[in-house]
Amino acid sequence: MGKLDEFFKSLKERRKKRPEVEVLEDIESALRIGDLGQALALTEEIETETNRFLALRMILRKILDIMTNPEETAEQQDVQTMGDTVKEIIPLINSVTHRRYRAILLADLAVVLYLLNDELNGDFALKTAINLSQDSPDVLREILMELIRRGLLRKAGYAMKMVREPEKLDVVLVHLAELFYRAGDPERAKLIMEHISSPFHKAMALYYIASIEGENDRQKALKIIDAAFKVAEQVNDPEARFELILKLYDLKYSLLGEGLSLREILSGREAPPQ
């Protein structure tokens, strides 16, 4: 038995020494035919943190595709089977120590768990993802956008409440509002703006939306700018308020086809008539 044990140990070591790019390609091939078990088994061969992250992200995305588009995928897997697969992937996610990578994976896992109606574990995964991404606004933006895109609006609101620094959250929400408005989804953009706490950032969100709207409907864009002016008046910091008002005036004059008049702005005169 000793020689047999050595043989299998040697075989395992040789498998681990395979180029990780080759392992990733095998994982991709397994996912292409819906073999999640094989993809998970192959992931254990990967030692590099970045490559393990890529492998797990591919698997989680495949799970989401199967669950949200069953009619477009050849795989037919029941909830119980998918739940068992998710249980297998959790230790692999926990093996990732990089905060940024782990936050992204846990956010994807949370969405999967919500779709499996496992709200308790989904909330735990989401909370951990938000805590890990507190210093990474771009990761936080991706987490919130994915929740909103999946229609998990209540969970997006839950995630927003967990962000410790409102200023960082506001920056993220401004970008999200702009993205959804540009994508032709004003309702979701409006929903996001309701969560912006800072008058400065709320006015900036209106500024970006007015810029987008100005390409199609000038009158509507001008009304949005006027609303932004009213919000800007609530900004306490005089320098930030002046910078904001200057940007709003610049956009308004541009939409009206006139040159920006600094004399009028500095003298406190109103913006040009519409």
C-alpha cells in the first residue's frame, strides 16, 4: 500500500504542477457543457490567488446564467442540486484572502443565495462583501449595480445602509444614477437618487442627467438644471457650492447656445431665460 500511496501522491503533485492557464481552460470547457462539479474539482488545482478568483467568478456566473435563463441553457438542474453545488463553492471562496477579490465573489454568492431563497445566508454573504469593499468604491458600485440589475432592490437598499461612510456611498450612487439614466432606465436612476444624502452629490447627479437629456430634449434638460440649482443652494461649503453652481451655469448656457458670463454669475444675476 505504501507504493500505491506514493503513486497517487506523485500523480496529484504532477496535476498541481500543470500550467494554471491550462487548468482555467479546462474549467471553461467544463462550464461550457454545464459540468459544475468538474469545474469545482479543477479549481482546487489552482494556487495563484488571481487565477483562483477568475475560476470561481466563472463558476458563479455560470450558476447565475443557469438559474436566471433556464430556457436558454441546456442544463436542467433542480434547486436542491444547485444548493449542493453552492455549498461546495463556499470553502473555495473562503480560501481567497485578497479583500477585493473576496468581496466580489461573496457579492455574486449573495445573489445566488437570494435566488435560491436562502435569505439568511445571502444577507450574511452580502454584509461581508460590503464590509470588505468599504475602501473600494468601484467594487461597491459593482455590488450595488448587480443587485439593482437583478431586481433585488430591497437588498440594494439593505446594502446601502451598511456603508459606513455616506460620502463614499454618494459618489457611487451618482455614478449608478448616471449609468441607469444613460441606459434608458430613468425610474431606477430616480430610485437611486433618493438614497443620495449629500446635496452636493444629488445636484451633481442631476447635472449628469441633464447633460444626457440635453442630447434629446433641451427643455427637459433645462428643467432638470433648475432643480439642480435648488438642491445646490443647500450645500453648506461655500467653495463647493460655488464650484457646483459654476458647472450648472456652464451647462445651462451651453444648452441655450450662449457663452458663459462670469460677470453675471459673480454679480448674483440669474441664469439666462429659457
